[in-house]
Amino acid sequence: MDAFIVNVATPSIGADLHASGAALQLVIAGYTIAYAVLLVTRARLGELLGPRRTFLAGLAVFTGASLACGLAADAGQLIAFRVVQGAGAAVMLPQVLGLIQRTFTGAARTRAIGAYTGVLAIGAVSGQIAGGVLVSADLFGAGWRPVFLVNVPIGALLLAAGPRLIPRDRPSGAARGLDLPGLVLLAGALGLVTVPLVLGQETGWPQWSWWSLGGGGLLLAAFAAHEAARARRGGAPLIAPRVAGAPGMPVKVVRIAEVMAVNAGCMFALTLHFQNALHYSALRTGLTFVPTSLAYGAVGLWWRRLPQRVHHLLVPSGFALICVALLGIGLALKGGGDGGGWVFVAYTGLGAGFGFAHSANLAAALASVRTEDAADASGLVVTVNQVGLLLGTSLFGTLFRNRLAAEGAGGASRALWGSVLALSGTAALGGLVGALRRRT
């Protein structure tokens, strides 16, 4: 939720703290970059120190940083505290999947993963809703600050309940030590890739952003070579090769990245269109996504009840539903209006498609690895999730803004239609990836 809740609060933050556009972008980017860079490494930290201890430590950091963000006196402080908040989130999230992998087996694990993905989906989509509600309410005259302060009582409650509700850490014979060279290479590569993806559009894609992307690619290649060499020597790589090479894992990883990229790109384009072209308030913009959020979460909790014989069809069907729903939304909004009542059917179908394409695929990815590889698998999956969000916001956001600039005044609906075509094409590709692999 915190990855999205700040979006609708940025105008209020800018006015109150006299922050520049670049500073506001860093308020969002600081969290995202720290979050993306640290995910894989923090999964292994949970394996070494125990998932319960690591989760509670990350929760404490996250809660304290949220309080500091809500009390920040200037933009510099807010940016710094957002980085710390993102680091705390990166410590927490992989431990959830790790605990699920260690605690449940068989059908119980599938149900637990369904609950996880349902909550994750609702949090992602409802972040903008919560942001709109809190900013519009202006509680106690605090303006944007409740967007961060709302985490404090929730975090305090979880810190009190966690030691009694989360299973105790058990000594693990599978703890393999921390691959420090691999950690440095991967963190550097993700940092060099994510920084220009987040800031490139806002700064006009200067030369440094392309050098950064190229350097990130070289470091990723160096990381892969280091991991392979470490595995050949009998060491413990940061991501075990048997995890990345598990049956069907590459296809599942690609699909996770695609569905999250389409999700982020769609929400980004629609949010801008609603507020700039249709002149929706922050609150109305957030509430418009309620059908998508509810359908996304409901499908994440419910899909496992379908007959086992159709489970292999759920992911491609989800991508197909996303494609159709996006085209329906684009056609409904193409005339420049709000689309009427029928567009909410498309919003609901979009959320259901996300639920099938993401939840069932995530469960299949985690089921394809052994229990002792839970840390590696959870770190890989949540990192791919975040990189997919970054790619979607950057690539599709750039496309939408460029189309908007090319169309000029009055061309907002045409710019949205062009973006919808690109998003639906990406969703169609996600459905075809696995089908082509099975046929081969």
C-alpha cells in the first residue's frame, strides 16, 4: 500500500514543504529504489537469523520510519525517511513468503499463498484509495501527514501480536551464509537499473540515465557469472541455480513481471487521465478503483476452489481477461467521457484478470521449488514483482506522457487509447509465453 498511497498526496506535500518536482519524485523513488534493491538480500537474511526475528525487526524499522515521515520538517528529511521505510519493507516482505513455505504444505500452502496474494493485491490497488481519503479528510488539519502516520498504530499492534502469532524460529541446517560479493553485485545492478527507470522520465532521460542502465546490465552479467562460479565451487550463491532453473520458473518469472508491469502502467495512466482530463478529485480517483481492488483480492482468495483440472488454464485466461478488459476501458473512455456505468464492469474484469494471472502463477512458482530453497524463491519472486512495477510505471508512463504531448490539448482520450493498446498487447504476450513453451 505504501508504494502507492503517496501518489495522490504529492501535491499537498509539495505545497506544505515547498518541495520541487524533483524532490517530490524522490519522495516516491527513494522508497521504491531501497525496496527493490534490498529484497533478494533480505530474503537470505531471514534464512540466517530466522524469519520471525527478521520480520519483526523490519516491521519495527518500517513503523519508526513511518512516524518519522509523518513528522518530517522538510523535503530532505522526508526523502531520507522514505528510503529507510523502503528498507524496512524489503526486510519484512520476503519473510512472509518464507514463513508460508516453511509452515504449510500441499493444499494448506496453496490457501496461504492465495491469502497472501489477495492481501497484496488489495493493498496495491487500495493505496490510492486510502491516499485520497486521508488527504481529503485533512484529519486534525494535518494535511498529507496521516498518509504516513496511519502505519504507526497498525505497526505497533503487529509488533505486540507478532511474537505470539508468528511461529518460532527453528534452527535451520540449510542456512548457507551470506554471499557478500553477490550481494554487492546484485544491489549495485538493481540500483543502477531502477534509479533511471524511476527518475528518467522526470529528468528527460539525460545521458547519465542511459549509462546507468548499461552499467546495470553489465553488473547483472557479472552477478550471473559470479553465482555460477560460486555454485561450481560448492559455495552458497545468493540465488541457488536450482531455483532459477526450476521447472517452468523462467516462464513464471516473466509472467509475474508482465502482469505487474501491466498493473502499474494501467493504474498510472488511468490516474493521470482521471485527474487531468476528467478532473476527478483525488478521492474520486481512488474510489474508481474499488471494483478492480475487490475483484483482484477476491480472485486471489477464491481461485484455488476451482477444479484442479482447470488450474493450468487460469493464468493464460487471466491474461486474456486483462486484455479484453483493457480494450473495454479504452473504448469506453475514448469519447472523452467517464464511460458510464458499463465501464465499471470492465474495471471489475480487469481486477479479476490480475487475480488469475498473478495469484495462480505466483503459487505455481513457489510450488516448483523445495522447502529449503524458500528464501531464494521468495526473494526472487518479490524482487521480480517490484521490478515489474518499476518497468510498468516507467515504460508505459513514458508512452502515455509522450502520446499526450503529441496529441496536444483535447487529445487525452486518444493518448489513453494508444497506451491501452500497448498494455493489452503486453497482456496478450503474457498469455502466449507459456502456451508457446508447452507446445514446444
